[in-house]
Amino acid sequence: MTQKFNSSEVAQASQALQSVCENLSKLKNEELHCELKNRVAEERKLTHQILQIIIEIDLRKLYLPMACSSLFDYLVKEIGYTPASAQRRIDAARMMQQVPELGNKIENGTLKLTQVSQVQQVLRLAKKENKTQLLPSEKSDLLARLENKTGPESELILAKEFNLTPQTQFKQKIQKDESVRIELTLSKEQIEILNQAKELLSHALPGATFAEVITNLAQRYVKQRTAVRTSIKNHKSPSSSTESTSAAEVKGQSTQNISGKPIPSSVKKSILSPNLGCQFKDSETGKICGSKHFTEVDHIQPRFAGGGNEAHNLRTLCRFHNQYRYRAGC
């Protein structure tokens, strides 16, 4: 059932890669792009071969003489995979034994190890809760439906296919370092709002986790409410009012001197609509970036070249494409 692993092919590929890496700086942009695509294709092919080896090792129980109690234990302790990486490969290898065409789908990139692991997790849960087991042909059909799907799309398909009961229980656990682990379920609308907040905060909190986003929003609210109370308390103090006004005037003057005439807030709000995202377009393929992180208002005709703040001269760019545009002069 499994193919023999050709170690000489891997050695040749490694030597070729080493040669290429030594000359990466000499490659043109398109050549570098093609090089990465070729190497990723080789990586997927190698992953397929690794899964075949894992199958053979599992069949022989090769890990037992090595004092490993399980295949998982072997892949983590002897091979050096992280627990999550080891489990994904075990799930894929065992699924391949029942659905042989899975290997080719992993190799050509239409299915990912994460998706296969998602299927295996759901199958284990369905077997435990509903005593449901699928035939190999049914597993093959299910995997076909997941091809070229994202992780969340795959999760939704599996949840509907197996009629999984939504988990709504709230869990809170205090850990030894006094941190608190919280597990909760958000509705579709709630997670959409939280994702939108995460995107809007991407300037201030690049790569933030949901915990950091929630904490930041809470801090802002506390600060806002505290400031209101302080303002009311000090309302009768003329000196405080004068100082506050002076500071505001100085700040306004500083902003005016640095940035010139500001973009009207109503125009800026419409340009930075959360539904748009970065509008940078690849001139060759026509592909639009669409990222909603680090979005900024960009002048299509730059200010120094006479461009104004009219809506037709403004667009949304992510910070990286905004910087790229000026570095590349496009």
C-alpha cells in the first residue's frame, strides 16, 4: 500500500535548495516568486512521503522497541514534532490508509493537514456521542467537499454534516500564576463585532489576540468613564479649564502645522469603511489586497503634487501597501 521512500531524491533536492539559497539575492522578483512556489510544491510532496513512512512505522509498531508507548509519543520524543504537528500527521496518515487518494490531494494542495485533522476529531466525537462511523467511501466524499476550503469553512461544513450541538457553557479557571483561563461561546454577530474591533485596533495592537483586544477596549472604557468623573469634579476650577484649553489649542496648532488641512471626518469615515479594506491592486493580475488591518487613508494624487482631500482622490490602503507605493513610486 505504501511506496518506498527514496532518500537519494531528498538528498538531491536538499543540495539543489542549498545551491539556490546561496544565489537568492541574484534572482529577479518573478524568479523568486516562482522559486518559492516550486519549493512549496516539493514540501507538499515530501509531506506525502512522510505520511507514507508514518503509516509503515505504525503498521510495524516500530516505536515500541524504542521505549515509546505510542506513535504520538514516538513522533514527539524521537522525531521532534510538536504535539500538535504530530497529531495532525497521525490523523492524516491513518486517514490515508482508508482513503488512499488523500495523499495526492495533500500533495497538490487541495487539502491541508489541518483539515484532515479536523475531520478525524469530528469523527471521534461523533463516534463517542452518536455511535456514528463512516465507511471509507463516505469519508472520501466528505473530504472531497472540503477541498480548497479554508479552516473556518471546513469547520462549518463538518458542524452541519454531523449536527454538532453548539457548545455554550462558560468556563473559568484560575491558574497557579493567578491568570484566569476563560472559555466561552460567541454568537455569529458577536464574533463579527469582535473581529471588526480587532481590525480597527490593528494600528495600535498589531497581531493582537482577542484577549488583548478585549482588555484594550475595557481599558479605554474605564479611562473614558474615569475622565468624565474627573472632568465633572474639576469643572469649577478655572485654572484647570484654562490649562486644558491651552493644551488643546497647542495640540491643534501642532497637528495643523504637521499635517496641513485635515481630511473632513465625514469623508475619512466613509473612506475607512470597515467593509472595504485595502484597495491596492496588482497591475498584472488585477488582484486586490483587501486586508482590513492597519488601514490608512491614502491620497491617490499626493498632496505635494496638488492632490486634495476630495473623496474621489482618497482610497483605503493598508499601511504596508501605503509604504510600498511611495517606496516603489507607483
